Amino acid sequence: MRIAIADDEADVVSFLKSIIDEMGHTSVTFSDGLAVGQSLVRETYDLLILDWSMPKRDGLETLKWMQDSLTERPPVIMLTARSAKKDISDALNAGADDYITKPEDRGVIMARINAMLRRNATVGAFDTKVTYGKYEFDRIEQTVFFDGQTVSMTAKEFELADLFFRNRDRTLSRNYIMETIWRTTAALATRTLDMHISRVRSKLDLKPENGFRIFTVFGYGYRLETMDPK
């Protein structure tokens, strides 16, 4: 998972990064609300951990901006020293999904992150075997079956297909895909990504009559769209 941290306190950022690293996720950090907003427009995140008191655009303003400006937004945990009941209600009403008051125990923060990621996962995202229409994924054996027939795929092709189906009907940025599958955003991986998406499209016969299609979102990334088979 890819988690954004927006906080201007270096020690808090370091603390959160260590938690996220321990959980096996990737973190991207921002020190002001304007910078995280600019990134949210062009990048995909599974969760945003947001401080209230930040320069350029504070946390509450960022929440309101997200509601007005983003068609797809990650869930948000507000992590702040502000503990007044009105502050909590204002943040939740502005779009925060959870609210944690600083300082908080490492284990509690980890549990709240896990709970938020589970709550916002699509149905079947964490199952070892799951069926999407004509497609069955066995995540233990890293095998895909289409209409009951085994599809021959490399490990990376399976990971890419699984990523799309876990996130169906959600637009994924190129950087998000490359970081998740190849752990890099290098230009070489960009060419590799295009080649692998072409192979996944072809091997899984992803087209409307089979219920799914990968769309290119120009200037951003890709989206596996659920289609209505005719």
C-alpha cells in the first residue's frame, strides 16, 4: 500500500514512516497542505495521514479542498494535537475518515491504519482465492483461471493483473503501479509497465464482453473498468 503523510514536524514524520515501513507499506511525505494537494491530483494513494496545523494550506482546508476538487480521493486519518470536540467534529464533517489525537501509542496508530485500509478495500481484496466474473485468482499459487482454463502468466504479469482487479474501478497512477510492482519509478520501468499491461490485456482477453477492460487515463495512468457484458 502507498500512504501519504502530510505533517511539518520532522520527528512526527520520522515516527510515522517507521510505523509504515514496519507494516510493509510505502510512504511519501509532504510538509505543507499545498504540496500534498498538488500530489493528490496526479498520484494514487491508499491512505492519507494528515496533520491540522501546516503551512500554506492547513489540514481542515485540505480536507475541504479534497471534497471539492478530487473525483477519487484516498481515505484520510487526521493526526493532530488538537483535541477539542469541536475540532474533531469539524474534521469529520469536512471529510476525515478517522481522527487521532497526538501523541498516540505506536500500536494504536498501526491498528487504526490497518483498520482503515481493510475498511476501504474492495470485496475479495484480501482473499486467497477470489472470483471476478469469468476470472478466478489463486493468490497462493499465483494463478489466474479464465472460463475455467489456466492462463499462463509470469510472476510480474500476475502481480499486475491482481493489482488491477484488487483496485477495479479505481484509477491508478503510473508511479503507483511501478512502485507497487517494480519498487521503482525509473523511466525503464515505464516502458516495462506498458509492455506488461499490453500482455495482461491480451492474455486475459480483457474486453467488454468479458466484463472488464483496462482504460488508459492519459497523463495519469490506468483503470480497470467493470463493464456490462452484452
